[in-house]
Amino acid sequence: MLLDYGLIVDVETTGLDPEKDKIIEIGLLEFAVYSDEEAKITSMYSQLEDPGTSLSPEIIKITGITETLLQGKTIDWSLVGSYFSQASIVIAHNMEFDRAFLMKKDEIKKTQCHWACSIRHIDWKKYGFKSQSLNYLACDQGFVNPFPHRALFDCATTFQVIKKYIHELVHNSYQKQYEIQAVGAPFELKEKLKQNGYFWNPRKRLWCKILFADQLQGERDFLKEEIYRGNLRHEESLID
């Protein structure tokens, strides 16, 4: 029996700052969730968009997208909005990044969709995974993303990675979470922070991590012992 529809989304951009950078590619993968079988893909959409600005050599190298490929291309944002309207949940790997760019589009903002993150709403460590990187998760489950950092391929990889854990992801996406900000963390310890699940927030210029309430004390202990060496200087905030 069909229970609901979900949507996996990924964007490629000209940079990391949603206030000044622009989307150059979007990928959407719609899937149906059934009560008695695995989720199944029902529809996909992908399109490039000309940002009207030059691409940096770094973005071209990472994505393989060139200015020639983008010339004259436009994303149908009305169609994208219809995908969001139908979905009961929208999933992205590193949700904060994709959502920050996409919620600037009126066609998406008005849908008031419920978001979930395939990094922080699945407890990957519990299942023995040592990294939350999308490509690592794929390889550890026995397959390879042939074109990383191309939007639709990243969506398809995300779907394959999460489909066994979809019910946990949905459940956790409705639980209260907190953001820990490692204020003043020494630069030389950034790898230790990354290994412990922290991500760099370019707007706040801080290393951050998202946690459930019952994980807070363990993280405070980690910061005190491994990062601040006896003192606590981090900040915590409830995520809406």
C-alpha cells in the first residue's frame, strides 16, 4: 500500500554563500514509500541554469560543469515547486547547504515543506560507518557514484544510501535537535572536529555540529577534553 511521497534534492552552486552565490544545477528524485516493500523511484528531474557570472576554476574542477554547458540554460522553478508541493518530506545530504539556497526561491518557500538531512537524521556511527560522506557511504554499501557533484547522480546515490534507513530518517527529522558551535576551536584541531561530525559554516565562520538532546552531554565532554583542554567555550542553540 502506498503511504506517501518523498523528494531527494541536490544543488550545485557557484560557491558556498547563499547570499551571493547562485545555483547552477538542480537534481530532484521523487520516491514512493510503501507499507510492505522498499521505497521506489517514481520520477526524476535535472536541469542546469546559467548564473550570469563566471565560474571559478575550483567549481569547474569539482563539478565538471563549464560555462559553455550553462549558456542559455534555465531551471523551471514552477515545475520544481510542484515537486516540493507533492512531497511529504524533502531530503538532502547536508540539508543546511541545499535548503539555504533553495528557500530563496518563492516557488519553494511557499510550499512550507518538511526537511530532513541524510547526514544528521540517520545515526551512521551506530551502523558501523566511519564517515558521513556520501561517496564513502556509497562505497561502504558496495556501489560507486560515477559522477560525484553532479546533482541528479548525487540524488540517486543518496536514495541508494538511505533507502534501508528511511523510517529512522523520517522519525528523527521530527525530533528536537541542537547546534553546537565550536567557538574559538584551535585551527590545528579542525581534522579532529571533522572526524567527529563537525561541518564548516561559512556564514558563521565556525565549526558546527547538529545533535539530538540526549547526545549533548557526550559532545560537551568531547569538546572539553579533546578541543578546549579543560575549558568549555562552545555555544549551543535549539534548531527550529
